[in-house]
Amino acid sequence: MSGGATAELSAQVFDELTGQDSNRRKRERRDFRYLQWAAPCQEDTLPDRRSFRQVRCSDISRGGMSYYTDRPPLDEFLVVGLGTSKETIWLRCKVANCVRVDEDKGAFRIGCEFIERLDLPPEARPAAAG
């Protein structure tokens, strides 16, 4: 796999997710403090629907996103669901970095690069995501 993201959100999708118009800078990051779906997986497989957990996102760019968790990731890849239950976009991501952000509470910020958009079938989605 290459070091950079191989997939990007379109400018329109990025603007819709963040609720703002973009000035179209290539890797502009925006606050994205919403609960979204994430599940670990292998590079070429989909996660089991029971593996999905809601995560609190931190920020998003057209090429990636970050979220908070209470433990570092054990897998290099994950699938994330971004958006609302009716308008969720499913993406395969690669973990780019993991930073401890709260020593006392054991919180981590996980940075991810988008690899590809997925057409995740309904039976593979978490039940609450629709």
C-alpha cells in the first residue's frame, strides 16, 4: 500500500458531512465531533457487523479522519461509516497514527487515511446504522 490516501471524499460530500462550504484546499481539516461507526478488519475483508462500535470523531479532511478511543488499534485497517443512518458513506481506512491524548484516562486519538469507498451491503452494517 502507498503511504498516502488512495481515496478522497468528493468536495460535495465533504461539505455535506461538515455542513460548510469548502475553500477547496487539498487537505483542509475540519472539526467533526460526531459519533460515527468503526470496525477493525483485514486489508481485503469486511468486518463482521458485530465488530462495529460507535466512536467519537475528532476531525475530517477529504483524505482521512480521526477519532478517539480508549485503547490503541490492534488492526492496521478498519471500515468506517460516516454520515447519518439514511446517508451513511462506508469507507475502508488505514490507520496512519495513534497518539495518547490523556495519560490518566488512557484515551487515544487515531488518525486514518481513506483507502476506498465501499458498497457495504445492509447485512454487513451494524444493526443500528440501518
